Amino acid sequence: TRAAANSAPNTFDFTNQSNVAIDGAERTSANTVTIAGLNTGTSLNVSVSGGTYSKNGGAYTSANTTTTNDDTFKLRHNSSTNFSTSVTTTLTVGTGTGSFVTTTVAQDTTPNAFTLQNVTNAGLSTVYQSVAKQVTDITGTVTVSVSGDGSPQVQIGSGSWTSGPTTITNNYYINARLTSSASNSTAHTATVTVGTYSSTFVVTTVAASGGSSGGTSGGSGTYGVEVYDTDGTTTVLSPSTRYVNFM
């Protein structure tokens, strides 16, 4: 009586790799599997999908072959060039299978916190822009959007102003601008979103003049002198200002 031929070897598998760089580089399974559990004289067909194999240390190939006990195999493929993407190579031995999977690193779309400098005592119906801030600690190309009052726009690096959406990559500078309100003591706010992080740029118009004495009144019209304070506030002085007191 002859024993029935095996249709598959003992269970085998390959060690997966995670957080792989998105360089599309060639990746080889760290472990080698050894075919075992076949009856003496049993030979099984071998095929591979999604990559190549090396049998008994030989050259990598995708051609079909056969195997018996004690043959060794490793797998190889090129990892993805996209974030959070898996590539799988499967070796089929008879009815048994084992796979080698590489998964690329997830994209970081949350930059380090940055603050856009607000403007106070702004002139009416005037375009104001923030001080450009560098965007750091992101990977790949990240989406940028802007919304809010006063027809807000953003600028990436030295590029054109746009109402978006647009994109940014690591270490580039971002700037925002908007048109101030046509009413006194009124704030216009632009919300700039980079990936999962948002920052606001607020421009508040000067209070209506009259009813007080002393000091320097806020500016009006479409021109004047802007004085930036270290606390992030801005005072707009009218063209008729004769002096400025520094406290």
C-alpha cells in the first residue's frame, strides 16, 4: 500500500516589514523558509505572484519550478512609492502558500504648530497680510486650504496668491492675506489649514474716531504707517500723525 502523496508541505510563512520608506526600493524577506513535511519522493509545483523567489540561494526568478523536502526559499519585491500601501508576494507550493508583505510608512500631515501674526487697528477695506511662517515636520505633499472673511488667500513660498486649495511640502513658508472690514471695530478672520492643523489670521479694524482726547488715533483710509509690536499686535497710524510714543 502506498501512502498518498502530499498536496502541501508543512505550514510556512515569511516575515513582513512595516514602516518601509516610500522609495520603491527592492525588499527581500528577512527569513528563509525550508520546505518540510513531504513524503519521501514527493515533488510539488512551485509558483510565485507579486514578486520573485530565490530557491536554495540561487538567482531570483518568477518562473515556475518544483520542490522537495529541504529546499529553501526567500522572496523579493519592490515596495510601494505611496504612503500606507502594502505590496504582497505569495509563494505557492502545491496547495500551501506563504506571503511576504511590505507596508510603507504613514504620511505625517500634522505640522509643528505655527501662529500667523494678527493685525489690530487696521484701516478699513484694506488688504493685510501676515508674517510668513515656516511649515515643518510633515512628509510628502500636504493639502492647504483657506476660508473665512475678506476674500482670504494663501501664498506658498514665493508662489502666487491663491484662494486654494493648494499644496505644501516640508520646510516651505506659508503666508495669508485678506481684506479688512469696511466697518470700524470689526474683525475679519481667515482660517488656514495645513493637513490636519489649522491656524487663524485675524485683522481687526480701528475704532471710530471722536469722543476722546490725547494719544494717537487709529489710522484710516488705505495708507498709513504700520507699527508691529513684539506681542503680535499692529497699530496703523494715519498719515496725519506727527509723533509716536514708545512705551
